[in-house]
Amino acid sequence: VLQVLSLANHPRIRQKIADDKGNVARILKAHADNDKRIDALFLVTLSRTPSDIERRAGVKYVAESATPAEGLRGVMWSLLNTREFLLQH
């Protein structure tokens, strides 16, 4: 439980997600389409593609965010805190 709380709340995790050389930055440069960005983010985080519902939710979140980078960072943070990631990766 302590490791889960540390992952969810540690400021270093947010710093790593926002890193200019990290996965989010790489995905932003590689793909112009938010659908493809969400697919790539799921692949690097959970090693699978998103379901249609997950993709739509991710694309909607990115579209409603101040910037695409901010939106993708939020999606990645949420994926890192899913039960799927915490228990399988």
C-alpha cells in the first residue's frame, strides 16, 4: 500500500511525466492525431491498446485540456495509477 501511495502522490512522478525527453513529449512529436497519441500512450504504459471507450475518454480529456501536452500528462498519470498498471507492471 505504501508503494502505491508513493507512486500516486510523489512529485517526482509528475516531473518524470513532464520530462522533455520522456514518453509524453516523444508521443506529441510523433503523432498529430489525438487518437494515435492515446493509442501510443496506452502502449507505452499498459502494453496494450485502449478499448473504444478508453480511447474516447482519453481523446475527450486531451481536447478539453489547456494544451495537448497537459492533457496527455494527465492521461499518463491516471494510467500509472490504475489497478492494471500497479498490479501487472
